[in-house]
Amino acid sequence: MKNRLMTVLKAVISLGLIGYLLLFKVDLAQVGRAIAGANLFYYLLALALYFLAITLGCYKWQVLLRTQGLPVPLPHLLSFTFVGLFFGNFLLPMVAGDVVRGYGLARDTEKAAEAAVSVLVDKLVGLLAFITAGALMSLYAVWGLGRADLQGLAVVVCAAFLAFMLGFASMLSRRLRSLFERLFALPFLRRLAPIYHRLSSSVQAYRDNPGRLVQAFLISLGVLLITNAVNWLLAEAVGAGIPLLYIFVFNPLVAFAPILIPSIGGLGVNQGAYDLLYATLGRTTSSELAVTFSLVMQSIIYLSSLPGGVVWLIRRRPARQSLAGQSGE
């Protein structure tokens, strides 16, 4: 029942935000013209690069799994990831995509605990890389580009970065972990204690092998660089005219929007984030072109997850045939 309510909430938020933006915030005709006139070559190149980013992300996951003694082939991890993306984007995410890919790995390796830990750490390291880049680039926007009007955004992002770093360090360091466990014993934090214990226990498996965490962090930065290129190509494809430097400033921040606000595959939330960052705060383009840019990016997200549906259907077919054979006996 709780999952159904969450799914309904996600649908309401996604449809509400996208409806507001398209009907009240922008000129829908202008958005349509920009999409119709998009540069197809740039779009296809961006799609190819996005697949490369997904593959590189799977390689990062493979690096983390090696720390746990699980030498899983990269094609297996790609199949789990694509199925997870398909579920997260098209099946009204009743189950989160990360849960789906973790389940696939657990079935493949028969090591459920290690699979869950690897997915969690993979997510944490990726978010750490993005928030680090976001903090550094927001400071550069203020001091390097002379955008004093973005100082408030930089303060918020840097504060989030420091909080994230402190939280991550508290999971790795035994001393900080002990201190945080005392804090979570306080009445108003007690409900969060199980979540902290779960996260902390997960990261402990990597405490004695920080080199792998650093390697995974650097790979995550590589993923971010590729997605920056994807976003710039799509901005150019629709004529948004956003300078590459501002893609580097805002793209790391967009990734957090669907995490902070529930939605269906980021629909509505992503469009609102693009409009807020690139048009309202960044003043790098119009709201119409920012929303157009985001919708084209949303189509890339959906298209790149379609292979997961094919993999899922192929996997289901042998199971159905097996059940049919047993019933025939």
C-alpha cells in the first residue's frame, strides 16, 4: 500500500510540474519549434556518449565489487544496470532502479549482502563526485566568472558538500563513527540511527582499501565529464546557446533534483531544475530553450534505458518456457 501511494505521489509531482512548465511557464509553440528543428547529428552523438557514460559507470561498479572479491564480468553488470534503468523510468518506479540492479547481481553471484553493499557504495561515491564538482564549479562561477549573484547558490552547494564529506568520513573513520553513534542516540535523531548504521556498515568493507574508493571517485568524475559533453551537445542541438563552462557549473547539481524530489524517472523535476539553474539563476538562456533542452535530455534518458526492457523480456522467456514445460508434464 505504501509503495502504491509513493508511486501515485511521484506521478502527481511529475505530471504537475511538467504541466505547469509547459502550460503556464513557457511558450509551448516555441518549445515545439525548437524540438522540431533540433540538430539530429548532435542528438545521436549525445545518445552515443550517454551509453558510454553508462558503461563507464558499470566499470566503476566492477572496481568496487573487486574489493569484495566478486569478479563480475562487465557485460553482466551492464545488463543489470540497463534493466534497473528500464524499471526506474518506465514501470512507474514501484521498485527503484538501484534495487533492481542489486537484485540482479545478488541472483547472479548468490551473495545478496555483498551486492547490496556494492550498489549502495557505488551510489554514494557517485554522489560524492558530483557534489564535489558542483561545489568547486559554483565557487569558480562566483570568483572566476564574476557571478556574484550566484553566491547564495555557491554557499548552499558548498554547505551540502561539507555535510556530505563529513558524513562519508564518519562512515570510514572508527573514531568519527563512534562519535556519530552517540549523536544518533539522542531522542530526535534516534529514528535515523538504523539508516546511519546500515550506511556505515556498508562503507566499512572499503575502509582498508581506500585506493579502490579513490579509483571509483575518479571514474565518477569521468562519468560527469561525459554527461557534461552530452548536455552541451543537446543544448547546441536545440539552439540554447549555453556556454560549456555553465554546463560544468550546473550539470552536477541537476543530478540531485530527482533524488531530493520524488518523480517518475525525473520527469518534471529535471525540467524544473534546468529552468531554475540555466534560465532563472544562470541567465544563460530563455526558459523556453532551457525546458526544450531538458526535454531532449529526458528523451535521451528514456531511450538509453530501452535496452533494459529487451534484456528483461529475454530473461523472462526461458522462465515462462520452463514453467510451461513443468505444467505439461
